[in-house]
Amino acid sequence: MTATFRISEDDYLAAMKLHARLTPARLALTVGIGLLLVLGAAFGPPLLEAASVGGLVGGGGVLLATRFIVLPLMARRHYRKYKAIHEEFNAELLDHGLRLTVPHSDHTIVWQNVLKWRHDGRFVLLYPMPRLFHVVPKSVAARGFDLKGLLERLNRHVGPPA
């Protein structure tokens, strides 16, 4: 069954936050570096202590600024400039992929071309490339789209979410 949806600016921002979410490996690396800096600040000589505190403050500041200032500003700017995402999308689940259509385009994302995928309570992101993704809002299930079938096929053909 074909279901229609639109991506709002707030939807796009939320999808970008999901895209920017740290993977378990990157989260472990970030926590590990943070712990090393804390240990350097607590038990290191004065020069290492100062450098560690500077690294904690600077690194933490960059992470927070990127997540809460830069990402929202850039996502909203990109949304405004990306005219095609303002269109109404039609989504249809097929055996071999997901068909997405807009008034000027018809595209089928076949499972073997999906590099990875991730999801949260609001969206499913399908990645044909490491930084390029298609957004499918989970609210489309209320319009008759087989969301459970999409998640099952992604698990079967692509693997677990990233």
C-alpha cells in the first residue's frame, strides 16, 4: 500500500540529530578520551594537569556547541535550501526495496544498495552512502504503510540498525 508524508523543518532537524547520534564505538572512544583527560587532570604533573583540563573544557565545549548550536542551525539552513524535501512523498514497500516518489521523481531503494540504517521513535533513516540518507517518518504507519514489514526487511537484508 502507498502512503504519503511530508518532512517538516522540525522533522528534518530531528532526523539530523538521529543521524549525528554517536555509534557505540564512537561513544566508547569519546568516553575513553574523556576518562584519560580526567585521569591526567587528577593525577598528572602540573603541565599535564593544565593541558588535560584545557582538553576537557575545549573538547566538551566543541561537542556541546556542535550538538546544540551548529547542528540545528545547519540543518534548518539545509532544509530551507533543499526544495525537493518540501514535496509530498509517497512510500511503497516492495519485496526488493522501498519505492519513494515525489511529483518529479520516482526512486526505488533496493535492499542490496542500503549500506546501513538506523531508527528511533520517530524516524527510519536508510543510508545508500555513509552520509546520505532517506528519511521515512514512522508516523506513516498511521496512513497504512507497513512499518513493521520495513523494519523486518531491513533487519533481514541489511542487518541490525547502526
